[in-house]
Amino acid sequence: MPIAALALMCAAAVPAAGSAATHAEAYWLDMKGLDYEGQITALCLQGIANRNAPKLFLDTRDVNWPWPPSDENWREYLEKSKGYHFTVLPDLAAAIAKFKGDLFGLAIYDATECDAERSIACTCASIHSCLPVSAQMLAAQPKTFEGLAIKHDWRGKFKDVGEACVYASTNIMPKCTKGLCYSLGHSFPGTALGGDGAVHLSLDYVVAERGYVFNLSPIESKTNRWYGKDWADHPDQATAFTDLVVGLGPLTQVWGWAEPEGAFSTLVSKAGGFVMCPGPNLSFWRKVPAGSPRLPTPPRQAHLEDKCYVVFQTNEGDTPKELLTFFSSGWLDKNHGSQPVAWGINPLIGSLFPALFEYVAKTATPNDSFFCGVSGAGYCFPDLMPRADLYYKWSEKHCRAMNVPTADVWSDWLRAPWKIFEAYHAGARYVTGFTSPPSPNAVDRWLPDGTPVISAGRGLHYYSFEGDWTVGLAKQIRLVSADMPKPCFICVYGGVGPQIYGIVHDTLARLGEGYEALTMDDFMALARETGRLVESVDPQFVARGEKATVGLKWYAPQLDPPSTAEVSAFGQKAKVRLSDDPAQAATGFVAVPNDATLGPQPIVATHGADRRSASVTVVAEAKVLFDSTVPAAWEDKLAKFSIDHGRGRVFCPPEHAYGSVELLVTVDFDRDPVIQISVSKTDGAWAFKLNDGTFPDDPMLVWDTGATGTFTTHLAGVVPQWHGTKTFHLILFSVGAGKSLWVDRVRLLYQR
């Protein structure tokens, strides 16, 4: 898509109510012509320059291979939608001169003597703001570095990498940010990796955040045949690699790369960390102001039938580079939105760089859905981690904040017990569906509470076929689904870039009737119903001491209604009526004890020999902000608020396309607050937002929708920067001239 077309897309995506324009000055440097050592210097300069504000953006066209025009397109977006003005710097010398005031001096190295000198010099950029420069570059371009004194000279300091590692781990690493490091992965003694020339492109971010930089081999033994290739083993380096990840603490983020991938990700997982693959300009994106980064939930489009459901998942979901290249240009393709696609995405990227997720959220279509890969909020093999429980909680936090409820979990099915998924779900309750690479014996499975675990079918994970791939895909999908009871569920994993739309369309055309492609959200929703799921429908949260109406859904097509089940919760039992209609709910009443344990608590339903469990979350306090018994001082802002038969009505006058009402509230963000709104009727659309007057765009609690029901939002996922007690407005929009919505209740829930 040409840049002009992207500008139109961006303009359409920004709400008419305002934009997040900053009118900020920044600088643009093209990396064209820089060799590897020059790129290292430029990236470290960028990290130092952007430490406090987004000032320097690099055009990585000649290095960023997934889609070279990416940075030009982002520049257009930043100028049009964020108000940036970029001044072009002609070369690296001009950039150094511009940001010389941010530099403390130079750190000189000679990587031809000892590769580790480069990494240590880069770490000097992290902790001392000293610019790393190769001895050869300094000799060839002395004027470029005029006025900058040599503060650290690492030439000839170490006889080998081992000695350098001992020195750095003792004298340098303790000064760096815990839990953060960068693996340059370009080469190590005896091996020139070549291959991906972009593995250093996130160095700027780790330098900006004062992280530790290193370059070591992950191959720890002579059992070193990976991907059909023999690799030189470096056990001493692998041991040092492990020690540094362990030393930086649990859940250390290992940015960058190392080869081979299997050895790298295995070592990092065993050391308790996870991999964050590289992508350019992240130190800049870290500081770009943003509205809500929370991804939208696509509207429900499917209902359960006896057919084969297919979800097409893109790969590379763990990598910032996919997001930073617009999913290898697929997001900007003219066919974007024409087919249901499940995009792999790492929710941690949204937490760290919210402006990137904000863009995705604003430009997503109803056919776009998301899952987190690989494994969760960071690429790892959870079954190898010494404290996988910490990783599950970590993923829960970021999946919840970014609204990504499905995780693509990678582990060895022959190595990992089935219980890994039960443990993951127990530690990350927001994750309500799992996909995985192919399993040896099954494709569709369910946890005891009905949570689906759908593994990719044989030959459908990183698929490749001769000739027209869609012919092979259709044939393989038919083969995999032939003996599966219907309805059945199949994951097709792989494919990035604009070709994904043709793959989905043509494969479905070849499959014909009885097959349907879904968004990930619909795919998992139907899988839960097929798994005879009993789930809490309303409420999702109950408070201590509250008498709650608990709705249950039990999809049981083998039953001839009427039929009843016994439901047990908090030591009480009740009878509920079951239905064979998955859209219909049964209800029962429970009284929540005053001393009930906080957090998810089980609800068990029994029907004959069939026993299913789900959970509701017990909160410490539920505060009604509005209902029929608690009138609220909603302030009219174009819309009109009134009480209509005990419900709040928000009416948009005919002369306006939309209007809102506002309610001033005070919330303690240290108690993990949740906002819950129940909308019983609407004849138009509506949205729910908040603002304390500091956001140019109102952060979203509920995106524009015409749906009714109870909607729950964790405030920490919307405004993660807020802490302590905050006073702000809840803003309720009615969308459509002459349209209304009716609100039954608004509650504030404190989880602690």
C-alpha cells in the first residue's frame, strides 16, 4: 500500500473526538551505508538520545528485511496522527553532533581482538551514556567524534571471552537493570552466523533501559545437531549465558537473538527467562504518547453447528518485528479484513510500547482476532522453566491488560505432561483457550473446566506444499478432520504477509460445505460450548457477603429438556434447569460468605455422572456507582440522562451524531479495581470511556458496540500508569442521532 493510502487509513482510524497529537520535534537518520559496527554505534546513540523522550528515529530499510518500507510508513503515521515533525540528519556524524550533549564520552573496542569487547562497550552506553565505537571506525573518522573524550578503552583488556565474562559479570552487570539483557547474536569465536542481519535492531531499547549486553553461544554440549546442521559447541559460553540470565533474576527478558533458535530458547527457558525477538526503534516507541492499547474483541459472528471449524494463525507472533513491519505488510494490504485471520501478537509489547497496540486496536476490522505467541508474554517453553508459575502470572497480567485471552503454548508433547495446560490456566485465569503445535494423539482436548486446548493438525503447523499451497492445505485439513466427531476444531499455523488472505479464501473455497474459518474468539467460544462447558455467565465477580444470582451455561445436545443439574458453590447447593440451546442460561442463587477466599472460586455442576466446574471471582468489595437504588449525578455532555422505569437512559439528541454523560468517581488503584457496567437495551451503539482531563483521546473501557449484557474492565489494563487514589470521569456515550441505551447498573469492584 502506498504511503498516501496508509495516511488515509490512519486518519479514518483516529476518532473524530480528537487525536493524540503531540506536535513534537524529532530527528530522522537513515542507516543506509553503515556497516555492522556503524550500526551498533547508531543504535546505542539512539538508545541514549531517546532515554527521556522520543527524539531519534532510524530508517532501517537496508537492515529490516521483513518489509523494508516499514519505517517510512510509520513516519507518515507519526506525522499525521501523532503530530511529530522530523528533521532529517544527513549522516551518523550529524546525529552524533546533534546529541553530543547526551553523551558522557566514548567506549572504544576492537572486536577483532576479542568479540566481548563490543558487548562490554555497548553496556557502557547503557550505564554510563558512553558511545561505543570500534577502534577502526575511530581511526577512519576522527572528526565524527571530535569533542568526545575516551572514557573507557577496552582494547587488549581480555585474553578471551571467558575472562571478559568473569570481569563483566562481577564489575558491570550489577550496575545494570535487573531482568533485562540483550544477546547480540551476530557472531561468536569460531562461528560467523550471518543469516538474519537484523538481530541487533532492538539494542537501542535495552541501552535506553540500562540493560546488560552480551554475545555468547547457547550450545552447551556436543549433542549439537539442530535443524539438520552441525554446530560448534561452546559449553563454557553456554554456562556463562545461563549464569547471567539466572543472575538477572526470574523472568529476565532476553532481547535479541542467538543461533540455533532451539538451543537459544531452550537455554533461556531453563534459566527462567524468556526471549524477546528484535525490532527497530523501540526506544522511540517506548516514549510515544498513546491512548488505550487494549485490543478489541471482534463481534460474535458464528453459532455452533455440526461442521469443521478452522482458525488460520499467523506465525512470528512473539516478535516486535512483525508488528513493526505491519505484519510483513499484510496489515496494510487492500484485502485486510476480507478474511478471518488470527494474528499472533505478544501482549508484553502492548504493555511496553502502548502506541503500537493503540494503532492495531484502532485499525483492526471485525475479521481480525489475536492470540499470544509464543507461549504467552514472552517466547519460552514453560515446561522447562524452573518457576513456570511466575511466568503464568506474568502472562495473566499482560494478557488481561491487552485483552488477549488465547495463548499458543509451545512445549514438547512427549516431554511435557498434559498438566502444563491445567497449571497455566490455574495461574492465568484470563487465558480461556489454548492452541499448541501438533500433539501425537489428539487435536481437540478440553481441561476439566471446559477450557479448550486445540493443537495444530498434522501437516498444518508451518505448512509447506508443492505447487498451489491451498490445494495441499485443503487436502490435509480434510485428512485431519475425517475421523473427528463434529463439530471439530482445527488450527492452521503459519503464514505472514499479504498472502494470508488468499490462502484463507482459496483454501475454504476448495474445502466447500461443512468447513468454516473463524476469528480466534469465535473459534474458542464454539470450542468451549462443544466441550460441554459449564461457565459463569453473570456475574463474573461476586463480593463477600453478597447474595448473587449465578448464571450457568451448559451446552449438552444429548439432553432432552427439561432437565436439571445440581450446582455447588461456597458449600451451598442449588438446582438449575439445563437447556440444549447454548445461548440459553440457567440460574441459581448463592450467598457468598463474609470470609470467602478472594480470587477465583469453584462452581461445580453435576448432572448424573457428568461433573463440570467453572469459577467466579470473589472480590473484597463491590461498590454500586449507579442502579435503581443508588441515583448518580451523571452530567449531560450533548447526551441526556434520565431514569426510565428504574434504569438509566442515555439519549443522544437528533441533532448530534453522538453524545455522552459523565460521572465523577474516585478510585483506589492500589486495590486492583474493576469497572463493571450492565446494559440491558440499546437501539443504537454505545461506548464506555474514562478521562481525568490529561488524555487527548479518552481511554476505552468498552469499545463501540451494539451489544447488551454485563461488561467488565480491569482498570490497570486501561491506565497502567495510574497508582494510588485517582479522581476522574466515567464517560458513557450513546452513538447515533436519536438513539438511546439503557443502563441497569455500574459497579466498582476492588479485588483486594
